[in-house]
Amino acid sequence: MKNTLLLCFAFCLSNEYSFAQASFSTIDSININNINASVLVHGDMWWNGNGSNYLHKCMYPNGSQKNISFAGALWMSAYDAGNQLHIAAQTYRQDGNDYWPGPLDASDTLTYATSYAWAKIWKVNLTDIDTFLTSPTHTTTNTPPSILTWPGKGNVNAQGNGGSPLTIITDMAPFVDLNGNGIYEPLLGEYPLIKGNQTLWWVFSDNGPVHSQTNGKPLGVEVHAMSYAFKRGSLIDNVVYYEYDMINKSAHNYINSRIGIWNDVEIGYALDDYIGFDSTLRMGIAYNGTNCDGCSAGNPTNSYGLNPPQCALTMIVLPGDVGTNYVPAGSFTTYENDFSILGNPSNDTQYNNYMRSKVSNGQSIASVYLNDTLPYPCGHHDSTEVINYVYPGDPSDTAAWSECACHLNAFDARFILSSNDFSFNSGTTQKFVFAMIVADSAGGCPATNFDKIKILADTAWVNYHQHASSVKNIVTNNALNIYPNPAHNQINIETSGITTGEETITFYNIIGQKLNVNITRLANERVADISNLPNGIYLVAYNNGTIQKTVKVIKE
């Protein structure tokens, strides 16, 4: 359990409720692969949101009570044309909430009643869609609720918190639009447009009933959030993705905007952790200060013991990325669980400072961390040097600036990993994608390095940019994957792990006519050229004697 959550939760939460309407406890988890990671509807994640009933909610391995993070949340800040700071952040809710579930209305606000109705997380498994696609007809009774009530635009069956009916007249959760009319109609065979083997979708905004975490000016941003994971029996099973489509619904054209992720680090036992940074992968890393997690505290039940894992957050898509030209991260900072200049933020300016390579009082991280007259005398850099990232060295390099090489005391760490500055104009959307990754048995200081976690990060990046970014829905049967779906010019049929022998792959149109489709056979993949087919619905029949699978695919 955390040693302290700043102040007594019972007092703080009761204080919050005395001046504001209660927050929502809605929670669900991505739990399809080796990580079990929770999300909540107030922009926070990886815990249960209830300090008086603390439970681990970011567990590795899945099914254990060993945790790889205590809490996390989206942070964002920007300046308007008058140089006024706007900010939204979330931590433990002891001071309130900056984010509330639900979309903003035409006046850029979110009422408590609307927030109540949208205080839901929609969860879809790929198996739900597989089953749905095998049915020749769809009714309200045979359609899985996760598909029937999905909050797609115009869905007359959409349901929110507690079964609340939702009237959705704008684009919300993505879906496969078979007839192209822009309305989600599951009874006509349409289904959620998901990624991976399991997906969560929810929406939250920063101009709700109160804005009491930072007490700053809200931005008026609506966030469409999706988390998903793959189950492949490979390294990708140690990855969970998070995608945020952030819509500026205010009248402001923001400059010097930043987005980032705050993470209260916790690799098993909370008080023996270190953090580090890798600039190439825009990655904040949590690792153990010793090679035996929790041993100094008598091996508590949630500790990993010898050779603990490492956990990291890597920012895969940021505003400013163009093709394969990726902008650098803007800032990687840290703070401790106290109220010093290196401690917990308590107002909007301090939250903003931590997103901009500063400590809470506005001093640069170089001036505080990198000279011999102040705490943390390690690195011996010129204190006037512009430095955006703390601890960017690999712990195996004794000459690099890392907590391990500096022999610092392991502690209850937090970090903030942020983007660089970007413009965020009224009415525009910005995308932010990051992944949580876990490297098993990576070990702790002094005999550790970042080699394993970098391999995991490379896997997450490649899977997103070369595979997952084009995958709308992967149909899986044993080791057979057919993607993307919907498709444009080609369909990939992945047969990794299958002993193929004699196989046939046949395309049919919706009335059963066999089609002539050119198929290129590679080692573990078949590539079907559908560029000459008109847009529509097709059936792909795969047969190798032991696996027979017919899949409905869409060309658009």
C-alpha cells in the first residue's frame, strides 16, 4: 500500500463532496493479455479511484496482486491569445476532478446530468464480433450487448451509465458503417471498429461540473479515449495501447499547448523504485532500485522479489509527427511525495511547470538537479544549460546521468512525460497515442540496463505503425489473423504458427459468386489484392484441412 496519499483520503473526499457533486466510480480493465490495467471515467487509470479501499489495479502478471503502477492520468495545458494559462490534470481526486465523463455541449460545457449518463466504459472483445459476424440476422436479443449498446452516432439502442438511453447526434465511438450513411445500425450487421483482441472506449471532458484538481482555467477539450491490447503469445502480449482523440471545442486558438501522462510509479513495493528516460523512444521508465524488490521491507505480498520487471510508457504518436519524422518529447520530470519545491503540485502553475522541464516553483530542472550545491549532486553539468529530461542515462553506464549510477536513495517516485509545444486551434482534433509496456525479469540496480524494455518499446511502435494503425478489426481463429477489416486495396491473411500443407483461400461476393483475386504467398502471410473489387461486403473462405474459417470482410 502507498505510504501516504498526500492527506487523509477520508477527509479530502468528504471535503470535495461538501462543495461539489460526487465523482463517479466507474471502472473497467484491459485484461486480455499479460497485463491487467484499469481505466476510470475521470481521466485517471491504473488504480481503483478509492483511497479508502486501496486495491492494485495495474497488475503484472495478469491474475497476480503484483503491480507495475499505482496511478496515472492525462495532463494537458495551453495558453490562449491573451497568454492566459488553461490546464487540466488529474491525480488521486483528493482535491477534486478536472475531468468529467461525457461530451461537451454546443456551449462548451458539461452538466452533471449529462456526465452521469456518460459515466460508462464500453468494452468489446474480438470474440464478440466474431460471433456477431457468423449470425445471418441480428436482433436485440441475439446481438451481444457490447455491440448493441455501443455509443456510435445515431444508435437508437445506445445505453450509458445504469442503462441510461443516449441520444448521439455527433461522431462518438467508431464503427463499421456498411451502408455509408454515418449512422450506427447494429441490427443491420454493423459493429464496433476496434483494435486488438479487446478494446475499451470512453469519453471525458475538462469543462464539467467543477474543475477542482488544479483550480485553473479549463481548456474546453473533449477526449475520445480508447485502450486496447493484443493476445498473440508473443512480446506484444506485454503491451497495452492508449489512444486519445482530443477535440478543442472552445473558442480559443491555443499556443504552446502540451499533453502528457502523469504516472505514480510502483514496481511491486512502492519505496524502492527508480525512474529513467529514453529520448529515442520518447519513453519514461520505472525500474527497481535494487535487484530484490521489497526485500528491504520484509518481502510484502505484492513485491516481486529477485529480478523484478521494468515498466515504461512510450509516446508513439504526438502532435507534430509527420510520417516517420517524429518530434522529440518535450519534458520528462519527476517529483516526490512531499511539499518541497520537488514535491506535489498544488495549483495550476505548478502542474504546468512539471510539464515544461521545471520543478514546482518554476526553476529549471538543470538548476535544481545538476549542480553540487543543491540536492541530487549528480551529473555536474552547467546549471544554466537547457535540459529537458531528468535521468536520461542507461543504468548500466556509470558515467551517465541515472539514479542508479548516482547511487540515489530509491523512493516513492512520480514522473510526468510530456509532448513538445504545439498549436491547438478551435475546432481541431489532436491525436495522442502511448503504450504501457512491461519487460519481465529485467532486474534492478546495479546489475540492470534498458535493453529489454527498449525491445518491448520497439515492438509496440512497429506493431502500431506498421500493423495496428491499419487494423480496424482483426479476425482471429487459432493462429489465423485476417486484417485489416475494413480494407482498401489489400487484405493480409496471417498464418503464423499454422502448419499449412494444402490450403485454399477463396473470395466470394455477398450472393455467393466466386471471385478471381490474386493472392501472394509469403512465409507466414498471404496478401490478397482486392484493388479491383468494388466497395462492398465479401466472404473470405480459408481451408487447410484442419482449419476452416469463413470471414465477412468489407472493402471501402
